[in-house]
Amino acid sequence: MIATLLAFTLHAQPAAPPAPKFDAGKAWDHLRQLVAIGPRPSGSAAIEQTRKYIKNQMDAFGLAVTEQAWDEQTPIDKIHLVNLSVVIPGARKERIVFAGHYDTKLFRDFRFVGASDGASSAAFLIELARVLKTRKSPYTIELLFLDGEEARLPEWNGTDNTYGSRHYVEAAKHDGSIGSLKAMILVDMIGDRDLDIRRDANSTPWLTDIIWATAKHQDLDDYFLADSTRIEDDHLPFLSAGVPSVDIIDLDYDAWHTAKDNLDAVSARSLQVVGDVVLGSLPAIEAHLIKQSQLALVRKTTLKRRGGSRKEYTIRLIAHRRHKKLSAVSHQLSN
Ligand SMILES: [Zn+2]
């Protein structure tokens, strides 16, 4: 009788629905619609339209959008900037941030629609929101659409760039939320039809290692190359604030900052590759963070109680894990 009941209970438990997969068809549709808006530089009516598009998509997913708006004096003008943040609660309050910029660089002498440089990252984050909104995540997920990544002047100099990320990090330091950001994954220019993503020497090594190992495991190392370069982008303010961060960017792009950065230069396949690698990496990133937090906890108690050595703390960690395993077993038995 007990066995029958047990079997019944086990069978009656519905299996967790599989997490939806990244759908490059959907991401491509967003990219196309963003490009159709036309040039979308910070402070323009077109970028306001872009925000409206992003907010409409989030509305459709039932996700709330928080606006972080401010005015900024740039070398050429004073502009109104807005970061958009979407939070998907997880088991812990600490966050993993996925970020990308949605502005396009200002060019007055030609029509720049930024299919890879601006549209690909925004389209990617919209599709990521759809995939992650129903996922049972151990960490809270934040999708961060950054304004003002591009320099207002033709050249990238000084503080005339990364306006959105610098503002976000300053505000997070001010309100104390910076400590809750455990990892930041930045995507930028990921639409290139001929996708070549190199490791970035400025990025946090453990995060980079996880992502590149995932790409290799998925047979996608033709796109995630082993050689490295050094990139200045929206991840730098986060790194300076001590947040582990990685930039996934293909700057090896002939159409970069030219009129040719249009739909012909990008592909849905490239968005799929990055979607598969980023989502495939997430469990390992979460596992790494959980392990780090456990180590920090054990280290804290050990130091408090004994002023202990590294060896002692390792022993305590093993004991801690055994205890957890045992209590998990006894919990199962008692059920
Ligand atoms: Zn750019």
C-alpha cells in the first residue's frame, strides 16, 4: 500500500516544462523591426521609438520595464538618455546581468541603421527575456538595455562613450545595489554574418573560460575563436566596480560604422549561435557563483572561529559538503 501510494505520488508530480529555447527567428524579427526605425542615435525621436518597441515586447511577455533617465552634457550637445532594465526574479536576490546597447552611432553624412551595431544586441536581449521569463533561475536575472554606448564625436575618446553603463554603475554604487551584481554578460555586434568572436583580454577570465568552453562543447568554436583581443566597451565600468564581466563582441566586421551595417551584413544564424552559447553557459556560471558563495561562507565562519589556516578551511568545507549530502539523503528517506 505504501509502495503504491509512493509510486502514485511520484507519477502524479508533473515534470517541469522544458525551458524554451532561443529562437533566432524571433530575434531576427526584432532586429528587422529595429533597423526599420532607421538611425537611432541617443537623444533622437527614433531612439524614443526604439524604447517604445522594446517596452511593447516586454509588455507582451508580462515583464515590467524600469526606466533610468537622466540628462548628460556631451562634447557636442546636451542629450536625454534612458537605460531600460527588466528584472526576472530568481531564488536569490543577487543578480546576473545581461546587457547590450540599443543606440546607434550618430552620423550626419550618411544613413547609419546599425543592424549589428545596436540592433543585434537589443534584439538578442528581447528574445532572451522571452526565454528566461519562465525559467526557474537560482539568481535573479536582469536584462539591461543601455543607451549612449556610442561616442557623440566621430572618434572614441575619454568619457565621450559608454554613457549608459557608467551612469548605471554610478547609480548602483550610490544606492548600494552594486554588491548584488554577481556577473555581467555583455553582448555587442553579434549579428555579423561572418561571425568571429575573440576572447577579450579586459574581461573576467573565469566567465570567459566558461563561455568559450561551452562554445567548444557545442561545436561552435568556429565562431568563438581561441585568440584574444582587448576591447573597450560597456563592461569596463562594471569591471572597475568589481563586477565579474565579459564582453561577447565581433569587432572583426567590415561594415563597422559604415552605411553597409545593414540587413545584408547580418544573419539570424549568428544570433542563434550566440543565443545557444550564452544560454548553454548560464548553468555553469550559476554553479560557479553558488560555489563561490559557499566558499565565502565557510571561509567567514572558519576565520571567525579559529582565525584558521587554509588547510583547516578545506577540511571544514569537505565536512560541510558531506553534511549537506547526508541531510539530503535523510530528507529523501523521511519522505
Ligand atoms: Zn559602434
